[in-house]
Amino acid sequence: MALAVPPLRRYLLLLAQEHLEFRLPEITSLLSLCGGQFSGEQEIRVNSPFWILNIPSEEMARGLMKRTVCAKSIFELWGHGKSAGELYASLKNYPTDKMLPYLQSDSTYKVHIHTFNKTLTQAQKIKKIDALEFLPFKGKVNLKNPEHVFWILEDYGMNPNDVPEEPIHLYFGRWIADGQRELIESYSVKKRHFIGNTSMDACLSFIMANHGRVKPNDIVYDPFVGTGGLLISSAHFGAYVCGTDIDYNTIHGLGKASRKNQKWRGPDENIRANLRQYGLEKYYLDALVADFSRPVWRTGMLFDAIITDPPYGIREAPRRMGSQKETVKSVERSAENHFFVSSSYHLSDIFFDLLKFGAEHLVMGGRLVYWLPIYRPEYTEEIIPRHPCLKLISNCEQLLSSHTSRRLITMEKVKEFKDQDENSYLLDGQYMPYRGHNSFREKYFSGVTKRIAKEEKDNQK
């Protein structure tokens, strides 16, 4: 006998108005983890702050909000409409038996109003609240510490220069939970014990972990680990984390400091100390000095997610181990007389090594999440590296300048890796466009040079 599937309940998600491109992939990824789907009755407006979701239970809705940094709050949706009349009709049709548990005479409540793209006076707010007197509220109003909080949410569109008199959509619901926006401040890089030149912004770190569907007891790997910023967000969600990096000084916390007004790194500036700072040391496996172009992992070593920010030559140069027989680019020395010979590591090679590694070392359904630098005038979907074992899940842009950006690429392993898949991309006729990534540094700085020249010319006028 088939198990009964719990009916889906409607919830309203209130989203933050930043990193707009990253919101839909984050929520979609978390719904696949926590349960639920987007409502079929609405057209998803990607930039809108309001999305309607169908989720089986309030517990699952709370689970979603324990993860997201892109959403502010979630509400059990009691009614909505494109006008006040439609909202009231929708509320009158909402089943009374679902309302009553939260409207009892021995309970306390308050009604909060949120407007997007418009500010209301206190008198206008009171008038809108009074218009809901037809709802069977029996409890007492408590503005400081109510048991239940209800929200009227009004959408006045996306154009601040053309705000309508009346909202284009109205919603009413019971507050369930807030998202994890406070993590952005509490995990801020400004407060981080150990930082580098390219330490990842806390908000984006958590977004990457959510795109990767990181969950408790996963094993997450960062092959370009740096100071471990991406390990922290995964460990916060209960994953065991590890990484590698070619930079001996960074792995061992030696050499010159990246922090302003500090010359040398202290004795306890390292990745482990970063996780200890947030009470996450128990999730730290280790970090190794290693050249990603020559993987150190045994065949069959599998990770649940690979989350990384490869170097693309702006603040950190892409490098791999060289030999005296090769054309030597540089010989570097660490604080402990550790020498290594580095040679060039083309961006196209980095990304194909990354995809090949992910195809071989991810579990089925595991995700690869990484940043890909783009010269915008030449960008097309065709230059996104592909692999037959990996499916492209999402592709989100973050602007770096008027002519460059980086795209957060999320891929999922959908096919078991076979020996014939190792170099399959070399046979692909689309391989040549990917080589354009190799000149990203030159294109990035050529744009900077042109901008400076233009500014100097304008100043002379």
C-alpha cells in the first residue's frame, strides 16, 4: 500500500534585495533538500521580493529558513490578491479551522505591515489593519511579545521612479521564521582571525554552500582553499571539511600578513584557528600543501561537494609545480626555507582539471560549485566548460567591472565516471572557445587602463 503524501501548504517567502541572480538557485537547491516546490499558480518574477512556495509542513518551512541567507522571512499564506478586495475575498475563503488555533481568546497577537517600494504613514497602516476586522481574532493585542505575529505585505513594483498609488499585489500571512541574514555580520571577514588577499565575502560563502546542497555529515573539499573561508560556511551547516593549496605559507599560516597595519602573520593565524573562532573545529579534517594539477587523492575517494574559488590572476596568480627542465617562471621561498618552482597554469586547464576531478571524485548527485571569470563583451553560454558526467544546474553573474564579471557555476554529477570520460572534452569541437579564459587577466587590466586614461582625459577638460 502506497504511503499517503502530505498535502502541500502555501507559504510566502520575503527575499532580500541583494545578489538577485543567486536567490532562485539557492532557494531551489534548499527546497530539494528540505522539501517543497514553487507554486504553480504564480509566474516567478526573479527580481520580486515575494515568492509563493508549496511546502508539506511548517517544520520543513523552518528547515528552509535555517539555511537561506537570501530570504528574510517566511509566512504561512492565508490570502493574497492584486487588490484589497481580492485579498479580503481570498482571506474569507481560507479554511476557518486552519485559522482558529492562532486566534484563541487566551492568545496574544499583533499585525505588522511591510511595504516594498513605498513608505506608509502610521495612519495609513492603522487603516489597513482595521480593515481586517472581519477576521475572527479573539485574543489580545500585544505589541511587545505576542505569541502570534501576522503580516500584511504590499508590493508596489520594482520601479522607484514610478510608484503606483495602490499596490500591485497584497499578501496576508502568519509569520513562521526568519532566514539566516545575521550570519553575514557574525561571520564577516572583517572579524575573521586569519584572512588572505582573496578571502570570500561571508554572504557569498553561505550562498555557495547552499548551492552545493551541503548538509550535516557531508565531506566537502576546496582544492584552492586559501585561508579556508569556504570551509567555514560548509562546516556551519555540519559538514566535515578539508582543502589543499599550492601556497605553503598560507597553509601553514606563515609569511606576510594580508591585514592592514600588520606586517607578519601571528603564531596562531591558520585555517584551523578560523574554524575554532566559530566553534567549528570539530568539523575540520585537514588542509594540505598540494598542486591541484597533480591530484593527491586515491581513486575512489569521493566528496559530497566541491566548493571553490580558483585563482584567476587578478590578486593571486594561477600556479602549478614546475621542474628545472621546464621553463621556470619563478622560484619562491617560504618563511621556513621551503623552495618550490612554479610554472604557468592556464585558466582553461584549471577549469578542465576541476571538472575532471569533480566527475571522478564526487558522489552521484554531489555538486561542484566554483567561480568562473568572464570578459563580458565576449561572453556566451558556449564558453562555460562542460563534462559528460556533470549537469549544469545554475549560472549566476556577479559584476566585477563594466567589462568583466565572474559567474558562480553549479554542476551536479549525473553519470558515473569512466576512463573514456577523462579527456573527453579534448574531442569536443567547443573546446577552443574555453581557451579565451586564458587571457582574462590581460583583458581585465586593459579595461582598467582604459578607464584610468578616460578619467584623466575628463579631468583635463
